[in-house]
Amino acid sequence: MQTVKVGKKNHYVRQIEFENGYAASIISHDGSYGGSSGLFEVGVLHDGILVYDTPVTHDTVGWLDFAGVCGILKDIEELPPRN
């Protein structure tokens, strides 16, 4: 797993890459779902592109606390590699 951080003041943006070829985009800022309430939004990526066809989610998932983010990350890490 590799973590990449890109951020500005009052913004949280991270990308976590997993060995199965997937990655997670984790964001929190005024324009993200839940960001203005201090919560997080997570998207599933493959080859750097958001994907909407995994068992984890068919969209980004917003309004997540830390426990919710950890649950989504575990689900992404457990996905089988994409063909």
C-alpha cells in the first residue's frame, strides 16, 4: 500500500494504492460530500481513474467518519484484481 498526499490549508486529499491495482481517493474540503462538517468522501480508483462498477460502490461515498473510511478502505483492499 502506498500513500500519496496532496493538500492545502483546510483541505485533506489522499490517495492510497493497494496491491490489487485499486486505489482509494480520500478527500475532505468544503466542496466534498460531508467536508464542511469535517467528514470524508471516498472514491474507488483503478489506473488513476474513478471507477463506478465495483461491489464496494457505484459512486463516491460521502459523509464518512474515520470508521466509515476504514471500512471502505478494507473493502477496496479485498477486491480481486481487475482483468
